[in-house]
Amino acid sequence: MNSKYKLALLLIVTIFQYSQSQDGIPLYSDYFADNLYILHPSMAGAANSGQIRLTARQQWFDQTDAPNLQTLSVNMRVGEQSGLGVIAFNDKNGYHSQTGGYLTYAHHILLSRNEVDLNQLSFGLSAGIVQSRLDETEFDLSDFDPIIGGILQSSSYFNVDVGMSYNFLNFSSHFTVKNIIFQNRSLYTDEIESNNQRRYLLSAAYAFGGRFNSDWSYEPSVLFQLYERTQEAGFDINFKAYRTMNFGELWGGFSYRRSLDGAEFLDGTNASSQKLQYISPVLGLNFNKFVFAYTYSYQIGNIRFDNGGFHQITLGYNFLERRKPYDCNCPAIN
């Protein structure tokens, strides 16, 4: 691969991958494995039971210092209308790494006149502290660059996410703004790093079929994301199928991610462009109160960093069930 291809490759990979690693928890496919709270603070305590979710993601096994991410999230209902949650994460991407934690409060308003039909409006707020680090100790200092200090640089910052969710029978929708506070950080130079890490997430889903009249149910969903400063945007199109079994539930699905921004590269003598695209199948199992899911993501396109994919495992446990399920096909709530 020549230098022009390598440059194009780096541009493509960093469209979403690198920018996400700079502003809190990277947005991969964690939410697709029964973990909407990792995206939307308004989903803390929204489900019929408390939820513990542990995820581990490893990319490009044959590459040194390949990106990897671990998250632990817990959320539960407290009282009739309040939800609490906590998230801790560790993210490493080459020489850059970050760790952090968030605390969440959510308020849920039941709009229906009974506790059988789901009609719930939720608001949530998460406050978190993130420590970012840049390890320059292995950089080559023989070619002097005033930006490179040759040390382990570290910077911590505080920020807030806010969001709202609306769940009505089989339909659900969510809107979240992440990193609403402009924060100056000294990890990079001002010319490279902006104080605006604000990101907008909008998602919706509708489930049909159902546990009450069929062993099969299906849930298509979409997610749109936008970075305010750079105007980078992308979307996910998802589809999941659920099968009720005598031991619990077996489910699987497929996610397609595409950026709306691309990078140009020289293909021989012709200029071509490519947008970042991923396909991510997922397979999951609910056994009693335990949850297990495996997700595999693969980048498609002519220019790729590696032929391998990204592996993610999710382990979960549901606890403190509050009430009987709603009379709807609503996987995120029931």
C-alpha cells in the first residue's frame, strides 16, 4: 500500500472512529445489545427491572495497540418516577486513551390512565468526568517538533449529557445531546482540538409481532448522529428478531452504519471517494435474568485498515423486577 493510500485510509478511519474517541464513550454497537442506557440518559430506570451490562470490545486482533473498549453500566428505578444510573468506561486507541464515569438521574412520567398500557415520557441527565491521556514517550524526538513533548500528557474535564425518551406501546423514540458544555482541554494544541465536543443523537424503533400472540417478534430501528462543530453525520439502520423459548429468549439482528461524509483517495490515476461503512450482526440470549450477546462488526469498502473485524461481548443481569410486563411488544421496557 503506497503513502497516498495510507493517507486516505487514515482519513476514512478517523471520520467517526477517532473523533468519537475524543469526547467520552465511543459510539459503537453497544446499544444494539440491549443497552439503550449507554446512549440515552433518559432510559435510566425506564425498564421493568434494573439492568447491569458489562461490555468488552476488541478491534483488529493482529494489530498492535488496536482500539479496545470496556464499559460497565448499571441503572434501576427508584420509587415510582425516578431512575438512577452509573457508567464507567475505559477506552484505548493507540497512543490515546481515556477513562471516565457518569452518574445519571432520570424522571419518568406515565401518561396512560392505567399500568397495563405503556405511554411514558422520560427525561434524563448524566454528569461525568473523563480523563484523556496521550502517551508521547515512544515518539521519535530526533526530528524536532514543538508540539511533541515526549511525555505522558493528561487532561481531565467535566461534561453533561441530557436527553428525553418517549415510549408508547410498541413505539419508542429518543433524543440526546452529549457534551453540552464547551470545555477547553490542553491535551492537544488549540489548532487541532476544539472546545466543542457536542453531539446529537436521534433514534426510533417499532416492534411488531409479540410475545402475547406469537413466539416471534421483530424490531426495526434507526439511529442518526451529528457532530455540531464539524457537521459530521451518519446513521445506523437496524433490524432485530426475537424468538420466545421455554428457557427465555433467543434474539439476533443486523446493523448497517454509514457516514454521510467521505474521503477522497487516488486510485491509480483516478480520484475516488469512499464513505465509512460497517455491518454488524449480533446474536443474543436471555436466560432467566441473565443476558449474553456477541456482536461482530466489519468495515466494508475498497480501502480498509485490516481484513479482520471488531468483536464485542456483552454480559448482563436483570434484577429487582418492579411489576408485571406492559401489554405491548416493547423490548427496551419489558
